[in-house]
Amino acid sequence: MNDTNNSFQLDGEDLPFTPGQTIMQAAKAAGVYIPHLCWHPDFPAHGSCKLCTVKVNGRFGSSCTMEAQAGMTVENRTAELDDKRRTMLQMFFVEGNHFCPSCEKSGDCALQATAYELKMMSPHFDMFYPDRPVDASHPDILLDFNRCIMCSLCVTASREVDGKNVFAMGGRGILGRRIHINSESGRLADTDFALSDRAANICPVGVILKKRKGFAVPIGDRRYDKTPINEQVKEPTA
Amino acid sequence: MNGPMNAAPVAAKKLKVATTSLAGCFGCHMSFLDIDERIIKLLDLIEFDRSPLTDIKHCGPCDLGLIEGGLCNAENVHVLREFRSNCKIIVAVGACAINGGLPAQRNHLDLRDILEEVYQTEAGLSHGGIPNDPELPLPLNQVHPIHEVVKVDYFLPGCPPPADAIWKLLTDLLAGRTPTLGHGLLHYD
């Protein structure tokens, strides 16, 4: 088998892949950044955030769900795609309440770091300012749903790894859809959720927060303060 | 180019700059002053019109308007419109001008409930009633970013934007370039 059978073109460069890998998996293995939010290397692709949309042989597709094929031509960081990604990010920012200056996750947040990478200078659209009450009932964990981007990584991690099913997606529409807590009262304190759960350590934004740890690392010294997200493709993900 | 033959170039016309703080904390203005001695170099190139730094009360025709803060009351909207009709370029400076910022965190609460709790029911206050002096601008039901009301030409995020980011924006604009911020200068926090 020669090399051409195991590679495709990504932004004009040859990229090797192992048969069965998605475009996203092959890119990550090669250290090439494709912007994404809901995809996580440890879990099956969810394909919901659409930020990882690339053009494959001229057609749009989600790189986290499309299998790599030998000889395909994939566009990733083109002005056209990054413009669309920036617009999607702006929609994320206006749909929730993303006030970075008062967020404990600032500097460690994938949404924020991705917006930096795509040079998002403003939310552009009118703000929604939805009313999303927090859940501070748990002794060790605060849930601030204002920042939820519905990636559902916590749902998957709690179900697949922790075997607890603490979270579920529910409701309809931009303002109705939200994460629900699987307890009679709907409160996190009434579940068996624990700090050591995989789901407690997977939120890419500032929803699932460990109490009393918020500013252990000062603002300015955090992961994406130091190095842009596109240079951390091979770093371990939370 | 800068040799002795050209030692005294004709002084370019200074750009007129106006600044204001709407529903902001003046932190962005403080960060502006953090450009330190570069402000002396800047004053060779610009001249301030309406600004808390000059105490000029109304804006004349300007090249550049720097807006700190979002819109939390009727007066903010009037000031913003005065800036927009007088300034060729409007820049939203800081988190509050861009997405409402900290003041917008009241937006999910009812305005009357807030005023009653602050001025009437909260323990330890004098319970003097909700202020209603006609000179006080009426609060808006929600705090809004400025791009929801006027066209904004450029955005400078940060809480506050670092002095170096403000300097970069100003020097880019003065040189006729589109302002850009690289890693380390583009921050939302």
C-alpha cells in the first residue's frame, strides 16, 4: 500500500490517516487545528456545534463525523469557513450569558479561546439575555447554566464513563432547550454526582465549576492566556 | 526618510478624539491612561474634544469617538447618539460597550423589583424611597450593548482592554490601517 492510499489533502498539505479515522481525528493526530466545541477525543462525535465544518471536495461537512478517505480535498482554515465559524460563535455568545470578566473559567474556556482564535471582536447580533438560574445546591460543584453551549459532553461522560446518568438534554427552542438534572427535585445535590466524576471535569465552558477552586490559578496565567488554542492540538484535553 | 533634509515635516492636522463612559466604571479610561508616557506622543497626533479628560460637555465634529460602557439609562442613549452623529469612527471600548458587561447581569431581573429592594426593602438602608428627581435619567428595563442602537465601526474587547491594546488600536487608526489585535492583546476578561 503506498502513501497516497492513506492520505488526503488538508488546506493543500498531505495529511496521513488510519482507515476508519474521521477527518477531525486524523487532523488531531497530525497536530492540525480544526476549530470545534462539542467534539472530544474520548467520546463518539456528537456533530452538533457545527464549528468543525470543513469543505470536502467542495461540499460542507462536519469533520468530526466524516470519515477520512484517500485522495479527498479538504478545506479548513479558509476565509470563507472561518467567517462562517465566527458567525456561529457570535450566535453562541448572544444565546447565553457569556460575561467573561466575571467567569471563573475565563482563560481556560474553549469557547473563549476559539473566539480569540477566530478573531471575534463583537457579538454582532442583538443579545438574548436568557434567564437561566444557577444550581448551587451541591456542596462541591456549582452549575452556572448561563454559559451552557449544549455540547452535551457532560451528558455523555456521566452516562458512558461514570454510569450515573446525572445529566440530560431536554426542552425545545433556543430559550427552552437546556440541561436537566436527573433527580426528583431537579437539583444536583440530590444526585450522586461527585467531584471525581469524569462529567465533573469535562465542561469546555464555565458551567460545571468546582467550588473553592475558582481562582487557584490567577487570570492571565491560564491555559489559553499563555498559548493560543490552535497551538495546543496535541495537548491532553480535560 | 527621516534624514536632516526632512527634519521639519509639515505638521499634519491633528485628529479630533472624543471619549465617554456610559454604563461603565471608568476602568477603560484608566486603562487608556495606562499608556503612560506614550500619551505625550499621542497628543502630537490627536486633540481631545468631549471627554472626561477635558470636561467638555458636548461633542463637536470628531474623527474618532471612544465609547466605554453599555446603555443602562435614557441619557446613555442620548450621549451615544450625539457621538454617532459627530464622530466619523465609533469604537466600542471594553466588555460593557460590547455585550453590556457586568451591569447587564441585572437583565434577568425585573427593574421595579431591583429598585424596591435597593431603596425600600433591603435591611440597613434608610428606606428613603426610589429616587424620582426629574434630573435623574430614567433607567432602561435592560442594559444593552451600544451596537444594538448605533452602527459601531470597531470593537476593542477586554475588562478593561489592556493599555497596549488601546495603543495598538489608536496607532493602527492613526496610520490608516484596520485595527487588529494578536494573541495576548485580544482578551474578553
